[in-house]
Amino acid sequence: MKRRHFIQFTLLSALAWDRHILATPSTGVPTPTPDGKPHRFTLQHHDFMLDGKPFQIRSGEMHPSRIPASHWQHRIRMAKAMGLNTIAIYIMWNHLEREPGVFDFSANRDFTAFIKLCQQEGMWVYLRPGPYICGEWDMGGLPPYLLRHPNIKLRDRHDADYMAAVQRYIAAIAPKIAPLMIDAGGPILMLQVENEYSSFAADVGYLQAIRDLWKAHGIDGPFSISDVLPDLKRRHAYLPGAALGLDSAEPPQLREGAHFAPQVPTWVGEAYPGWLTHWGEHELAHKDCAQALRRIIAAGYSFNLYVVHGGTNFGLSAGANADDDGSNFQPVITSYDYGAPIDERGDPTPAYHVLREIIGDATGNALPSIPPPCPKGLFAEALPTPFASLWDNLPATPVQTHAPASNEQLLQQNQGLVVYRKRVNRGRHLRIDGVRDYAIVHVDQAERGSISRVRDARLHSSPDLHLTHTGSDQPMMLDILIDSFGHINFGPQIGDRKGLIGSVHLDGRPLHDWQVYGLPLDDAFIANLKPALGQPERPGLFFQANLHLEKLGDVYVDMRAWTKGYVWINGHLLGRYWHIGPQQCLYCPAEWLTVGDNRMLILDLHQTHAAPVRCADNLMGSA
């Protein structure tokens, strides 16, 4: 979806609605549901047709990769009880293939299990498999390993390395998708080709190449695209024959979009009942699409609510936004609550009930009862203790480099931490260019300042640091610890490389010949942490605690007393926390917990003394 520029819904008179589809009112006839038998879904002029009859897609989007698998069924049932008949799904390529040719379809990566569950619950599926999806997800779903190629051009059919990877991805997932298409008895109505390509480039041949790869693997459509109308009008990157989904559109924009696709349906590919939130913003974002949805439904258009339920950017999966020139870097928070009708924990919000009433009134059908909420857990307050030092767990052998370079190219590391180390003569003025995305400077094992790519009044964003002279003339040990957020997921800067990509100067002199240590924060790294032998005092500490769960259920872990870092529960990385907010609490699903003691691990990049960890009531910690 287009994250940087939200097009406000326009208030329009009902007199402006003149589509022929106005004659497709709600009849009270039950919506056909997937039954395991082959059906025919086609694009006919302005209508979606299911078995020869006009069909209105009432879709709500949710992503299995952002939802614990144990809660999939509950979230699908919540969407159905809201009056929707379809679930839209992004498949995140980099969630499935983190290294070239190594695919993982386990746990919440098993998208076929999610699709089959949709069918079991009587819901159709609108599948959006990329290869690029945006979605506030790391690098828009593209695998960061692509950035190991120094000159790669992403989303470009003329780049052999990129297209070879795309071909491998589609070849791996297409055999799983084909049996789930509607003409094979599955619930998938249609498949989106790429995403919002007109916001990026104008090569229709690229869209055709992606479509042809699907066809070569036995998936013949129907196909769709999703775009923002102003960018579509500017670049005209419309895939002939594909249904045209327009983001944040109402009937006038949909009629205008139909000029690009006169023989197929135009519909609302993304209607926004909520919005995303970045680190450092003052509050969680919200939107209201109730009146717009009334107009869309009254005019007979199909729609997809992006998102009906957001879930969580577990681990290191959250993406980032930036301006077209790379400035104004805005990483997305760990929560993907999105202000959606179904909140992060799966509870209905006030907007859920409003939209449910609108959809129920429009269809004339009795809606299923709202499912009961998922159980909520409770643990006693805990005070963690120091466990290990980051500095004792550097790799035994550093990588040597003359000049700084990105993590992807120097270390083949996609995210996580990296340390640049060098012994240098004393100096006062340190300049570090190209910090991606947060640098902490240590001199002789003492923290001396930080540089943030995120511009915020509470942070130091200048590349220049003044080092107070200690009085010693001995050379100093300089450590630059780099912490990365997710790769940019939208716009021309997509695929920004991480780590330290610029130069380092001390008193105007360039510094060369570094020792570089990669700390990927992956499962293997965490499993092999060496505990501290004494009482560590240098910032960059792992703390541990037992969270004693009194009753099993989902919990929020309150990190308001901590500064910046990461939290693991029983080996599962919940995500990032940061004192600048607005998110202060991290969601942990019940499936990662057990009644009794649960091991919590915290890596805080600044604190040397523990603070209490409490069980919160919700995302913001309030009652």
C-alpha cells in the first residue's frame, strides 16, 4: 500500500453515483461460499462474476505472518462476523526465503494452511503474493540478500540477478497455490501481480513478465493489480486484462480509473479503516472510513479493507518509510495494530461494530455472532538481572575492511547489530556519515554518545559528536555499535543497505582499516550467548528474568522503564522497544508461553541497571 501519501476520502453527494452497478442492491440472498468444488470466477466488464452471477467482494486483509498460527481461526471468524466474505492475504517472500534457495514453510509461514482455514470457515481469498508487497514489512517483502549484489536493480525485468530470484520464488510457491485456486476447488478468487507498481516505475513489461511466470507454473488468473490513482495517471503502468484495484478510492475515482481498464472491474483495492505508526510519533495512528464505506457499498463496488486486523511485526520484520531522496527516515513500530477494526490482540474495537452494522445493513443477511475474545494471561512483576554482555559475545574472528561497507555486502547479514572497531590516536571531533540506522559510540569501553537516522527532538541526529578529552595521550579504542531498523519498504529508496555505509573522520582525518563484528541477533546467536563471569558494567547488556504466568493467555510486556533494545520470551523475539514511543508494550501470544516460569531475555543498548517488567493491560499499558 502507499504508505507515504494518504489520499483523504472525499465527501460526495449521492447524486454523483451513476454506475450501472447501483442496480446491484443487497437482496438478502446468502453469499456463495467455497465448498471444495470447482467454481468459475471471471472478470466481465464492470463486474466480478462468480459462476455467471455478479459477485461483490467484501474483503478484509490480514497476514498470517503477523498472527500466531494458534489465533488464525479466531481472526478469520472475527472478519466473517463483521460481514465480510473474503480474506485478502499478503505473502511475504523474505519471510519464506531468508537465504537464497532455503525456504521455510513452517509455523506462521505455512500460508497454505491459512488459506485452507479460510475455506473451512466459508471465506474466499484474494491472494497478494508479491514478489513486492510493501505492507510496512521489511524491504516490502523482497529478500535483503538481493542487496549483496552491488548493482542490483530491484523490480526490474532487465536485471538478471533480480529476475532469477523472482523465478525461484514463484517456482517454489506456485505449486502450493495452484490447487487452491477457485477453478481447482479452492477458495482463491484471484491473484495480484506485484503491488502499486505505478508508484515506482512505468514498465508494463515488468508486470507482464511477472504474470507470465505465474502462467508458466499453471496459474492462469484471474489477475489483479493495485495502484494509487494519481500515480497510475502519471505512469500508466496498468497490466492489460487485470482487475484494477485503487487505493483509498471512492466512486468518482473508481469511475476515472475505469478509463484504464474499461473491460474489467475497477474496485477499492485498499480502503483504510486505520493507519500505520512510526517510532517517535506522539500517538498511535487512526483513520475513519465509515462514511466512505457506506458510499462504496451503496454504489455496488467491491472493496478490501486494509487492514481488518493487523497483528504484530514480530522479530525484525517491521519495515520503514522515507522521503524519495532517502531523508525523513521513519521506521515502523513493532505493533501492527494499525488502529484496525480488530486490534492486535484480536478484540473488536468501536470501529468494528460501526463497520459491522454498515455491512450487515447493506447485505440484508444475518451475521454470525462475534467470537469470544482470546484468553488473556497474567504474570507477576519481575526484576531482571544481568546475564551476558554484548561485548563478550563478539565473533572470535572479525572481518577486516579498509573502509566501511554495508552489512549485506560485508557480512552477508540482513539486519541486527554490527560493531566497527579501531584503535586510534586521541581526538575531539568525530564525524560518522552513513549511519543506518542508529550508532552508539564507545571510547575505551565507555559510551560517549549516539547518532540516530530518525530525526526526533529527543535524539541526536547530527553525524558529528564531540569527544571530551580524558587527559590521556594513549591511543583510544573506538567502537561504533550500529543498530539497524527494517529496510525501506516503499518508494525509490526501497532496499536501503544497512550498517555503516559512509566514512568516519576524527578531527578531519579519515579512518581506515577497521575490524568488523556482525551480531545478527538470530536464533543461533541467542542460543549460544556466553554468560558474563562477573558483574558487567558496560552498556550493551543482556538481562534475564522469569516471568511467572499465573494463567495462560496472551500478554503485553510493559517496557516503559527501559530505553532501547529487544525482547525474547522463551526464545521468540517479540520485536523492538524504544523509549521514544509511542509503543511502550510488546505483545506476546499464548502459544509462546506456558503456565509457570517463562524465560525473558532483554538486550538493552544503553541501560546498565535493570528496571521492573510488568504485565500490561494493552498495547499502551493503560487500563
